[in-house]
Amino acid sequence: MTPALSSVPPILPYSELARQRALDDLQILDTPPEERFDRITRLVKELFHVEIAIISLIDHDRQWNKSSAGIDPDQPTEYPRSIAFCDSTIDACGILIVPDARIDPRFRDNIYVTGAPGIRFYAGHALEAHGGERIGALCVFDTQPREFTALEQNLLRDLAFWVQKELNASQELDQAAAVQRGLLPKKLVSLPGFEVAGACSPARAVGGDFYDWYPVGEGAAFTLADVMGKGVGAAIIAATVRAVLRAGSRLAAVADVAGAAAATLEPDLDEAGSFVTLFHARLDMDTGVIRYVDAGHGLSLVVHANGTTERLTSLRLPVGAGDDSPWEEQQVVLAPGSTLISVSDGVLDLFDGTLASLAAVDRLVRQASTAQAVVDSLMSLAGVSAPDDVTVIVVRREMEG
Amino acid sequence: MQFTVTDQGDGIAVVHIAGRLNMVTAPRLREVVAASVAAGQNRVAVDLSDVDFIDSSGLGALIGGLKTARQAGGDLRIAAPNEQVRLVLQLTNMERVLTAYPAASDAFHG
């Protein structure tokens, strides 16, 4: 069947395709209202003494408002693009001022001018995505004609930049979070006789905690580290710490791995005014021997099958805190039925915030039947709103026979 | 968060902090210590008696201040940390280099 001519999609210029793609990439269309945008439209409305302020996005053939102030909540949040003032703004060179729409040949026949709400005044500044694509506008409307001074235009431009930063920031953070999740280890396949599980729940989109594991020789290496601070800055350093430790996997001794990593990291940590607490261990899967180093982390337990629990000693200051003593490795044996668990300090806040929390972690390990169950129960306590990054790694040696 | 710096003479400054020493307030502590050291008071006693909470960024500021003071030939010592601050120092082993004194006035006159 030949489609009717009117249903054939128009051939769009490249700039429109790029514009639409940039807007789609932000993944913001049809999302619920957000206070970070609503506070801007409220402020804009008051600042310019206008009836309406809007953050609009131009999507295919419609204008969709991410936020508005001065419009009844039961009014539609989208309009046909063909009659949208803001579509003209993204075509204009960044800013569009219409002092009186009734005498402006471009708008005097617009239904919002001839009919309700009777728009007379419009001022809009384009909003750009990362590549400069004009995806929408920050705009104000009034039913009284008025001038818009150069000073007001500058203000509107600054406020539009603020909106732009908010629009793009959330996307950057989401991307950073995805990259950071990608750096977490996948299921460890070849460690017969052992179960391994881990999880990391950053307090923000990204964080300074991480865990890692990878096969080394006849066993595996495990890391749990906590970079000072929270957020993106800590996450960048965390990715570096992970990389330099992995680079050491060819070295035979964990003390050498950690020593080489620390020597690489220290100048950077010094520059950033940061430090890292670190637990790094290697397991020999034939013997269950764990050799480890601990630099100011101090939150690792071996929950022995015989009923005792051993807290693994931390010998050093955190990396970056100026400790130049030689790295010494320590050793513990994971007997069948025993569990190694290492947690970040955020886990203490899930209980009473003191070291007594480790006793609660111990009980939780003894009650759980698998490594994954231990991780799951701690993560369910962390929920979605833990104040600090919460990270845990569990290595459980199965009972023999 | 309030910072008060008192010149004790003899190259000693007492920095009194009240409130939470965290990601928000830690940079201010770094600045205050750096300014004291730059002004020749390279023996800095940080009075923590009115600090209710410290996080890793706060600890980072103490470590940074310690480095700054030592590089200038001085030292940074802490006084009167509460239980939560002590726990953070103990877990990270930082209590070994950030010795806690009962009062700021004792820190350099033991």
C-alpha cells in the first residue's frame, strides 16, 4: 500500500537531527517535575515581575515544559511546536524579545496572542546541550506589553546558563555512575570451593568506595578501598587506585603490589589533598591461605567456622597520609565454612556507628547461608539513603564434602 | 561551623573548631592551618572539644595540616576529641601520628 503523501516523514536538516539526538540523550523528556528546575522558574518569575516563567524543550513537533511558574498545574505541559514561541527562540540567535506580540507580524496571529491567555510580552533565551545544540528555552510571558532592558537580557542569559548546567550535569553524573559501575568486578568464575560476593552503594551518584577482585595464579586478589570524601572527585581517585593495584597483579607478594601502587599514588594524593584506606588480599584456593595488607582500613573480619572471629589487624596509615615504613604482609587461613568480610566505614553507620557494629556484622555473617545473602542483607539496610558510601566484599569457603 | 585562632606566643596557634568537621568545613581548616604556618606559627594545636562529628574529609584536613606544619619544621597536635573522632583516628591508625592531648593548652606544653 502506498502511504498517503501527508504521512511521509519530512526530510529533516542535519542540524535538526543533531538537535533532537542531543535532547534525547539527556533523557529528560516527560520526566516528573524537579525542584532544582522549579526553583529557577519561581525565581525568574519574581525577578522579572512576569506572570509566567517556563523551562521548555523542543521535541520533534511539540514544546514540552520541564518546569513552569505561574501556570495552573492542571494546564497541559505541552503544546504544538508550530505555535510555540520558544521554537522561534531556538531559531533566533540565542535570545528572542517580543515587547508586544499583538503588533509583531511573527506572532500577532498566534492563538495564544489572539485568544487566551492573551500573550503580549515574551522573552526567551535558548538552552544548549553540550555540543551547542539548541534544545529549548528559558522564557517569560506576560499579558502586558513591556520592554526588556539590556540588563534584564543579561540576567536572563545567566539564568539560562544555570538551567543548562543543571540539564547537562545530571547527564554527566549518570554517565559517570555507569562508568563506575562498569569498573566493578563481574562474577568470579573459577574459584572452586569458594563463593565471592560484593556490592557498592555510593551515597551520591558516584563515590570514593570501591571493591575489586580478579584471578591471580591459583586463586584471586581482592580489594576494598575507600577514598577520602564523596562524589566525583573521590570517584576519579578511586578509579586510579583500582588501576594501579591491578597493574601489580603480576607481582608475587601483596606487600610489593601495595608498595608499588602506593609509590605511584602518593604524589597524586598529595596534590589532591586526599588519602585512601586500603585492604588488599590474595587468596590461595588450594590452601585457603589469605595474605593481606591493610592501610588504615581496619574493617575486615574472618568469621571462623569454629565459632571465633578474628579482626584483621591494620598495620599502616592510609595511603597518602605520609607513612614511609616498609609494607608488611600478614596472613590468615580461611578454613572450610569460614568467611572473610571487609566493609567500608559507611557500614558502621547502618548500626550504632561504633566498633560494636562489627559484632552485628559478625552475627549477620553467621546467620546467612551464602556470601550473596550477607551482601544482600547489608545492602537492604543501606537502602537508598545511607549517609556515606556503603561497600562490602565477602569471600566464603564452602564446607568440605 | 566556627573557627577561632588564638596566638599562644612561642610560635604556637590554637585552632578551636565548633560543629561538624566534614566535606563542607574541612577546606576551611586547611586554610586556617596554612595561614597560621605561613604567619610563623608552625606549632598548631587543634582543639576538637566542640567538634561533634568528623568524616574522612575532616580527617584529610587534619592530615594535610600535619604535613604543612611538619614541612615548616613544626607540628600539628589535636586536643579533646570525642568518641566518634577517636574511633575514626583509631580505625585509620592516624592516632599514631595525631596524638590526642586532653586540652589544647597542653598540646605543646606537656
